Amino acid sequence: MIGPLLRPTARMLPRAALTAGVALGLLVAALPRLLPDTESQLFGLALLRATALAFALGLAFLLDDPARPTTETVPTGQPVRTWLRAALALPAAALGWCAALLLVPQAARPPLGDVTAEAAALTATALALAAAAARRTSETQPGRIAVQALPVLVVVGLLLPERWGLFVAPGSPEWDAAHHRWAAVLLVALVVWTASVREPIRRRTLRNGFGMGTLRP
Amino acid sequence: MSTTTMPPAPEVTRPPADGDRPWAAVLALARFEARELLLNIPVLVLLVLYLGYTAYGLVAAEQDGMTDYPVLQNADRASQTAPQLVALAVLLCVNHAVLRSRRHGTDRHFGVLPLQPWRRTLAHALSAVPLAGLVAVVVGAEFAWAASKPGAVGHGSLFELVVAPLSVLLAGVVGVLLARLIGSAFAAPLFVVGLYVLLAVFSIATSGSDPHWLRWLSPVVPESGGDPLPSGLLGRPAAWHALYLVGLTVALLCGAVTASGRRTRTVAVVTAAALAATAAGIAGQSPGDSRDLAAARETASASPETVESCTVRGSVTYCAFPEWSGRTADWAAVVERVQHLAGDRRDRLTVRQRVEARYGLTSDAALTALSGPGQVTVGTAWGGNRIPEFAVGVASVLVAGDEQAASAVCDARAVTITWLALAAQADPMSAFVHVRLDDRTEGSGLVLAPTDPLGMSAGETAMVRALLAKPREVVSAAVRAHWAELTSPKTSLARVAQLLDVKAPEKEDSRDACEA
């Protein structure tokens, strides 16, 4: 069943958004090669985080599918198609991430494993937001909701006090603890994603409770 | 036969008349979109964050003590950074709102409505105005709160205060323009990431040494970190920057109107005027610090006595920059308490306010010790930890004679100095913790002062702790009785302990703290 679905699914991927995200991410990661005197770890980390965010924002559009209402009721339903999309796009994104890591000069590279964990957590959060939006609403383009929520979450993450911080500087005593927190974010995002990929039988919409209509993300 | 007569069809189209108010629809749409904007989750979340952060700053940070003595030329630009949260949300959500019709496939219906697309664009841009107004109110309230403090000094600038609301408007216009140019939801978030990277590139890669013109292209230039400067020495082109923001906002708005199909002479003229204003703003804000400013900063840093006015209270002369003359009474209270503890000494002292302005607003340069006898340095910041630090400065000059001699104190006089400074505080033990560089009241360490810090050994620290536990009057009487011996560099720590009636340390410990 998966084989015949592969080609149409690949053709349906929202290429513009994915390409824009990856292109911006790679451009950002290439900056130290283009500018003089920028080989500090702090700078490399800031750029790789921006790259990760750009990738995540691009991948947030992964579930955009104008044909969603028509495939909700077919035997090979949404979950299979969603997993298939993820399986098609994520290896390409991983390749892009490796390229971004290689683009940052050796001297400016922060601990690569930890930064990759951050990127994975950001991407998983974006995908989980998109999947949750797709499950909660009848939206055919859940990506637009995810890309609005993700920057807000990132800003909240940036404003967290040092003790619970996520975006810590390289060499900070909180570095290891922060990456445990990133692992927790990744885990939560994966759980939300897995739970949301299942299509609901009936949707509940988010109401703001003031009788003023639906709260829009 | 019957004839059917048709009544004449009601006229549904007519040429525009004088009584029409095309702007009423724009305003109605702007009102509607503004209300929609407030219901967006990013706007709600970031607005609550901004308001919460501001309220926290106003209420909870009061305990710090520093907020009781605001310097208004710093307070005005301190409120510029946090509203960028609102600006971010406005950019994302206005963009989203403009794209709504495209998303829902209602674009083509607008073709039959009397409201032209460019007016719709304008209405979307106007929908950010209520949020900008809210930010203006909050910024104004913050500044008014600071200005209403009895300890406030200095002058605020209206041009610094308008930066925050203008940046919110600019963000809204950028959101509209992006939506008109790139009709997809990924444009705005990726633009934000790109902008962040640009700002990070220029702030991290150049670590603050980026050219002046480049730094001022950013909508908000907070420039904080150093001690407050007199308002004449700020050198911030705030008025030009406000003009730049206004020009840029209008120019981008004209771009969005043009992109939605309005290409008339009026739009061209307004665009040209806005671009001219932007260019004038950039030209005005680009030159770095002028020669006059550098000379004025040099004068204020190297020879402050030429620009300061002095008042005499008792035996002490207080010299302050003109904007700080109201703070003399606060300094006098500290000086008089320390003098009283030292046995009501009437030494001739000069409290001189000093500031290091030569390195700009962002560098926290240390002040060098004064060599004139009886001269005490006081900085431009006051409140919180600055009060015990100043008391240390006063006590060390009383004991050692002048600041340079005080910075070389490496003997038992440190006990007398520290006790005089701390016993003059309302809560000596907590002041002791804060005035020590390492925030401890054990072991050797440095005690902060307005100029050079004072070194203390572990034994001296223990003695000061013991002295602070004793009644103030008893120690004060002993200090008065043995003043000559206590202020002599030759007196040993054991002798000081004997004179002040506390336990001497078992062994004369190493003086690594002050030799470092």
C-alpha cells in the first residue's frame, strides 16, 4: 500500500516552504564563511540555532495538504500519509542539517551532538504543533498555525530564567542541564506528534469562553 | 389584454458623490482587524508577557532599591526593548490577517466591493495602531512612574519614548508589505529569523564595535551597561532616529499600497517624502560622536570640577553635576552617619561626583582614585548597593586621608573602615554581604568602593562580623577614644582587636586579598 502512495505524496509535499526554510537555514550557516573575524563559538551557536529554527519553520508546513478533506475517509487514511510525508522529508532535512554543520567553520562549532538535539527538539515541536493543529481544526494548512505558535514558544524559551533556561551559552555551567531539558522537550513533542497523527472521529474547537467567537491561533 | 408594467429597477450603481465617506469603511475595517488581532494567540501571549514583565519591573523590582533613584535620561530608553515582544507578535499576526482572504479563497469577492484593495491594505496597517497606542500608554506609565519618584534626577526625551510604539507600527507595516509581496504564510516567520540573524551577526560578530551608522539602522538601539551619564553627554541621535522610524514606516506602507495596485501621483509624492525623511534620519543619526561631544565627555571625566556646582553642608562640600544637585541630601545623610560613628569628626571633606564618559554609554569603566586630601568620589548611580559602597569610600578617606592612600590600605585599618561604613547602614549584615565582591562574610575578599576596592583578610572579616554584633555606641566610643592608633598603618591586627575589645584572630593570616 505504501509503494503506490510514495510518488503522489512526494509530489504533494509543500516544496516552496520546505525549500525556503532549508535555503535560509543554509544561508545563515554559511555566514561565518562569508564574513571575516567571526569564528567564535557563541556566534556559531547563534547561527546554528537560527538555522535550526529556519528548518523547523519550513518543516512546519509539512502537513499542508489541500486534499486533506478528501483523504480523511479513504481506507489508507491520514495517519499513513502523514507518516509517509515525515519519512520523505526528514531524511532530506537531516542531510541539510549535516550540510549546515559542515558549513560552520571548525573553530566556531559548538558541541555538535547537543546542538543537533536542540534542532531535533525544535523540529519535533514544529511538527507536533502542525499535527495538533490539523487534528484540532479542519484546517488544510496547519503549517500557518504552527509557524505562528513556534516563534512565540521560542521567545518564551529565550526569556526563561537561567535556572530553567533552554538557550544557554556555550561553556555555561547550565549547558548539560539545559540539554536534559531539550531532551524533555523533544520527548514531549514526539508524544504530542504521535498522539495527534491519529485522526479524531469528531473535532472539538478551541473556544475562548467569552462568547466572542473562536480564538484563532 | 392586459399589459404588464415593470417598475423601474432600483439604482444599484451610481458615480461617487461628495457625501461619500470612503475612509469610514477603512476605519471600520481597521477597527474590526484590530479586534481580530487581539484575539490571536501570539498577540495575546506576547502581550501578556510584555505587560507581566513590565508590571514585575514596576512592582517586584522595587525591593532592589536602585529603582528609587531613577536617572530619567536612562529610564526613557530602558522601556524600548520589552515592547519588541509586541512588535514581533504584530508582525506575524498582521501578516496572517492580510493573507486570510487568500487562504479562504475570498480574494476574488473583494473585486466587487467598493473598498479597493489598497484601502484594505491601509486598514490592515492601521489595525496595529491600537496596540501601538497600548504600548505608548505602558511606556508612558513606566516613565511617569520613574519620574514621580522623589529620588528621580535628569531629563527624559520624548523621542526616546516614541521609539517603542513606532517600532510596533513599523512591525505591522512590515507584516502587511510581506503579505502583499509574498502571498505565503512562511514569509513572515522566516523574515523574523533572518532579521534576528542580521542583528546577531552585528552584535555578536563585532562585539559592539560595529560602525555607528550600522548599529543605528536597527529599530531599537538600547545602549545600556554603563553608569548613567549627564543628558548632555549621551550623544544619542534620538530625534533623527525617530524621524528615521517614521519615514521608514510610511515608505514601507506606501510600498504596500503600491503593491496592492494603487499607483497614483499622491502615493508617489508621499513615498518620495517618506524616503527623503528616512534618508534625512539616516544621515542625521549616522555620524558618530562629534568632536564637541568628545571634548565635553573628556571635560566631565577628567576635570568634573569645571562643570559641577558645589554646596557646603557642615564641614563637607558636595559637588555634583547640575542634574544631580538634588541628590546632595542623600549623600549628606550617609556622610553624616559615618562621621558620627567616627566620633563626630569634622574633617574637611569634598564629595565629588564623577563619571567616566569617555568610553560611551555601554562600557562600565572604573573610576580612578582621587589624590586630593579629603576628596571622596561618588558615582552617578545611587540606591541599593551604591549606598554602602559610598559609605566605604567616605570611611576610607576619613581613616586614610585620601582615596589613593585608601586604595593602598593593606593593614588593620581595613577593620575600622569597613565597620564605619557598615555600621552606618540600616541593615549592616546584609550590606556586608552585598558590598563584598564575592557576596560572602567569611574569608578574605574585596570590599567594593566607588573607586578602587579594599582588600580584607579572613581575620579582618571575622573581626568586622564580631564588631557588627556589638552595640553600635560601644564600638563608636572605642573608635573615638583610640582614633589616632586605629588610623595608623603601623597598628597590628591584634592591637586593633584589643582596642575595640573583640577576639583577635589566632594567627596573622595571609594578605593575599589586598596584594592581588
